Amino acid sequence: MNSSPYSVRVPASSANLGPGFDAVGMALSLYFEIGIVGHTEIPEGAHLIGHRHPAHGAFALNGGIGELWSKSVIPMGRGLGFSGAARIGGAIAAHVQKNGVSVDVLSDARNDILAIATKLEGHPDNAAASLVGGIVASASGRVVQIPLALNPTIVVWVPESQTSTHESRTTLDKTVPLADAVFNIGHVSLLIAALAAGDISALRIATQDRLHQDLRMRVAPESKVAIECALDGPAWCAWLSGSGPSVAVMCSSDDADALAALMPPNGDVKILSIDTSGAVIV
């Protein structure tokens, strides 16, 4: 068992980025931190978590033993990957408890940790981004960080209302027309190419979607208004963050404050960056 004190810090995430349904995610500079009670001093603002907490489920599934504390500034139920970050954190805490702290402790077990979080989440996009950092594509148990030739600021609009990911997914069609499937395949391909090439002019088109956003925004019309406000301003692109109701916007750092001022007043605006480190042992 590991003897060095440690905690695990995991970034929030924004999933889908429009057309990348269940496959593309972005890590954000909001954090969830977790530690084992009695192993580290509980920091100010942290609290003990129960067995029904998503982090504890992943901790136990990976063989962890003991009580846990957590500290988080990630809004819950808002489409910013709280449960994915928590499950990555819990799985890593258990792995380090068993194997100790080393330079390679996370990289060597990355696929196993992602598998645990994905099993509990039901989809890999949020968890993969929180684990690896940056913007990632994930499928069939593997995750790859997409190379970025740009350095955007991410403006996130967070309304007071919450969304259940499970309930949101029940509103989606079980089958989709071939034209819509082809549309999303083409646009997610364009998105990945635009990010890698630094082609800002292609991003607004590349983040368009026909599979999930319109259906989800029928019950969250304020999210559609927020996207329209962003695209009427200096945004490069905007999308429904995960299942919503939060909206994520990509823009230049010079335009972030002006863009934040354009967002609807019935929500909290956060000016963030892309977290490029992913989950780390502190």
C-alpha cells in the first residue's frame, strides 16, 4: 500500500463539441480534488463523501479501501462532467493506493482507469477528457489527444437549472436518418482537422450537429438563446456542453470579456482555458 501522502486533481470537461456525440471531449480549468481520509490532511472547503457518490463507486470498483474526501468547484448537473471527473479521481485514488506514486503510475494504467469510469458513466467522452486533458477523441476503450494548432479561451455559460444526463438521453431518437449520420461524421472530421490545422474559420461550421443538440434544447430553450448570443458576437464556435444546459464557447482571449458580457443574464459566466494536463497526482 502507498505510504506517501497524495490527492488527485481532475479537470472538468465539455463533451461532444457539437457533432462528436459520445466521442469527443474537452478538459476545462475547473477542478475536482479527492483524497483518502487519514492519508492526507483534509483541506479547507472539502467534505467527506458517501458510498453513493460517483467517486466512491469508482474507488471501490478499482479495489480502493477507506473513506474519501472531495473538494470541487465543478457545477453538478450542468453538463460540465462532474461525475466523469469524480469517477476518474476515485479510480486513480484506488490505483495509487495499491501501486504507489511514481512517474508512470497514471500512464501505465490509463486504459484500465478509463474502462472503469466508462463502465460507470456509460460513455467515455467526459471521463477521457478529464483523464488525459486537452481535446480528445475516444472510442472502443482508447483515447487520443487531438493536436491543437490554436490556443482559445473557453467561455462557459452556466444557467441555474440542472439537467439529468440519463433523462436527457431518453429524449434522443433510437435511430437517425442516414443523411444526419453522414452529416455528423463529416462535421466531426472537419472539427478534428480544423483544430489540428488551426483553421478558425472552419470551426463554426464544424461544430454543427444533427443528432442531439436540437432535441435537448427543446427542454432547455435558454441554452439555444445563449448559443445564438455567442454566435452573434465574436465567438469562433459554440455548442451545448454535454447534455446541457450549459453552453461552451470558443473564442480569442482578446474577445473573452466582451463575449461574456453578451451572454444571457440568467446564468453564471466562467472564462476558462483548456486544461492540457488532465488528471494529476498532487
